[in-house]
Amino acid sequence: MRRTFVCRIACVIEKAEVSMLTYLILTTRQILTEAVILGALTGYVKTAAGKKQRRMVWLLAAAGVVFSIAIAILRNTTSMIDTAILNGWIYAAGLVSFVVFLIFTIKKPSDKGFAGTFPWIFAGVLYITIIGYGMPDVWAYPYHVLQQETTVISTDFLMSMIGMVLGIVLAVVTFLACEKLALRLGAGKAGIIAKLELLINAVMRLAGLFSVLLQKKIVQSNHTMFTYTVFVKNHKDLFLYLALAIVVCAALGLWIAGIIHKEPYRNPAEHRRIRMRIRSTRRWAATAFICCACVILNLTWLEKVNATDVTLSPIEEASGMDDENVYVDFSLVEDGHLHRFAYETEKGVQIRFIVIKKPNSTAYGIGLDACDVCGETGYYEKNGQVVCNLCDVVMNISTIGFKGGCNPIVIPYEISNGQIIIPISGLLEYEREFQ
């Protein structure tokens, strides 16, 4: 009996460690790129903008935080928000703001009049778009964990939140290191660093915008746009590493400059101030190196250690199929569990979709076995909840089949004579998602 108790304790501890590492890795991947970009941009704003302009930028940044919290609440508690469309507007606003900001800061902006304020308005909008895209998922992590745990008084919830907090702390320290290094570079070099980081952000957001335009059929299918979108989507970590590489180069340059460059001084007090400034710069450079190492460690070794292979349930056979529709009888899916079906196209591509009966209801949640964010990695059932196979986010079963939230991609269907009828044409629209 004692051995059984010890084994149970060991299982709880192991599960708690997995939860902590999972949310540490999720948070790191979600906001570290944004932390680096905003850190560099903040350093540039502090060196190049006037006092009034800086105050305006900080107010807009605060508005971005409020905006991100509102998105998180609405996205996870209602079906009011179409995530893809909202993200599309965020991407578009961010790209336009970047271009305008870039053009009007080629030369150092004036501190006076509208001309001096105009570029910093768009800098503030950049804060709103970057925070508005990066933070909502992080704010929603406690809600997602509670979907599985039902109470905050649990080891799993506590360890998951510790992982999230550690990820946020890593992001904040990285942000501060980037900001301090940019301040020490001066307005000219800080501007170059900030614009390079913003360019990386623009490359990623352009891919996101293309994805929305193609998915919503706002533009015609385009091979170049699709290839570009898939490349960026499959190499998100690469862009984070590029952003970190810029920071490392800046930190290394400042470190070496502190060794080589001998700044003249007129008295011992001035000499001490110079030495203190150099030591401070080296500390922040070392902090940047350590943060970069921690991020890389998180997304490589720790992710490998934490990896748990989840085998998706097998594809079930539908009740019937003709040239126009796939048919699923209620009797196949009325047990309240997740069921996975597929339609195979002429190209041999399996377009998977899921069906689950909603709790305490006669309605069904129906959607693709894929989402806008994680692609076609699929969903699995765990403890009565539907969970994303890639990011471990728990779906709200009651909102599956509705637009908005972190839900499976919506597909058309009809209910008739005890059957779910899914048009094949509606599935073929998403063939590329599963290629």
C-alpha cells in the first residue's frame, strides 16, 4: 500500500512538471519575439522621441494591454469574435503603421508640431498591434487550464501557472535587456536595431495576413502567397532566433566597445562614472546573452524533454458518401466523445473533420480537425475535454462549430433525418490545410 501511495505521488509530481514545462514553453514561444521587438522599439522611442511624444506612445501601449485582455475575454467566453478576421485587421494595421513609421523616421523626427508627433502615433499603433496579437493567448492560459482542472486548488493548475509566470518573467527580462542596450547605442544605432526587429515582425504579420485573405477567399488562390505563408508558419522559431541574433550582435558590439574604446576623463570622479556606465552596459549585455541562451534552451532541449507523443484516435468510417455529401448518422456520435472522420480527395489528401455531441444538449460541435493558428495538427480527447495536439489549449466544446475563439475551422453542414450532412465542396475549400 505504501508503494502504491509513493507511485501515485511520483505520478502527480511528474504530471505537474510536464504542466509547468508545457506552459513555460508555450509562453516563451508566444511572446518572446514580441518582447525582443518591443524592447528594441522602446529603447529607440526613449532616445529619439520628445517627452510629449513618449507619453503618447506609452498611453497607446497601455491601450494595447487593455485591448489584448478584452480580446482574451471575448474570444474565450463568447462567439462574438471571428479570430481570423480580427487578426487580419491587426496584421493590416501593423503593416501600414510599420511602413509609415519607417518612412517618417528615415531622418530624425522633429520634436515640435504635428510633424514631430505624426510618426510616434504609428509607433503607438505598432505597440497596440504587437501586444494585441501576442498577449491574448497568454491571458487565456489560466482559463484553458481550468477547463481541465475545474479548480484552482490543484497541483496541475499551480504548476501550469508557475510555468506561465516563468515565461512572462523571461520575456520581461529580455525586454528590459533589449531596451537598455538600445538606450546605450544612441538614437541612430537604436533606430537601426528597432527597424530590423520591426522588419522581422512585418515579415511574420504579412504571412498571417496572406493566410487570412486566402482562408476567407478575399483574394483568389495564389501559389506564391500560399508558399510564403506556409514557409513562415513552419519556421516561426527561425524568426525568433533572427530577432535574438540582432540583440546578441548589439550586445557583443557594446561589450567589445567598452574594452577597446578608452573614453577620456578629466578627474577621478568622472573616471568612476565612466567605469560604472561600462560595467552597467556589460551587465545588461550579459543579461541579454543569458536570456537568449534560456530561450534557445526552452525551445530545443526542454521541449524535447517535455515532448509527449499523443496518438490521434483513428479515422472512423462515415455512414455514407455520394458525389456531393458525406453522411454521419447520429448513432455514430451520440456518446459525447470526440469522433474523427475524413474525406479523401482525388489528389489523395485526407481532409479530416471532427464531430462531438455537446454536453447537456442535443446539438453537435462540428469542424475541421485543424485551426487557423496551429494548422492541421489535430485535436484529441482528454478527460472529457477537446485539446489541441500542438499547443495543448483546451477547446470550449459548447462553441465548437461557431466562428471565433480558438476553435476548429468552421465547415458548412446540415442536420436532416438523424444525420449530419457535410457538403464535399465545403471540405475541398480547405484541401491545402492538409497537404
